[in-house]
Amino acid sequence: MPVMDGLESTRRMRAHERASQLRPAVVIALTGLGGDDVRRDAFASGVDLLLTRPLVLRGLVGALEATGLR
């Protein structure tokens, strides 16, 4: 994204939700990186589910079902 990355966007969205007392939206992030530090940063930013590419549709459905997001 040209102005900010997805993690910064998620942090700002979470701050806005808290400040406005809004129900948190579900944030699903998709990345080509799969290291532990990437996962840690994503979840610390407020991401609910982190998926890595390449993504098989069956994998998406399974991940959503496993987390109760589907």
C-alpha cells in the first residue's frame, strides 16, 4: 500500500474502534512471509488471522472454520 502497510493500517483501525467504542472488525491478513517475527508483529497489531501465500481455497475455508470466523 502506498501510504502505510497493512499492519499500521490495522493498528490505526483498532485504535479508532477503541476510541469510538465500536465492535472490532475481523481482520484477515495475507502475506508471502511466514516467519515467527512476522506472525508476532501481525497479531500484536490486531490481526485476527494471518494466512500465507500461496493460499489454497480449501485452506482458507479450513482456517475460517478453525477460528470460528465462518
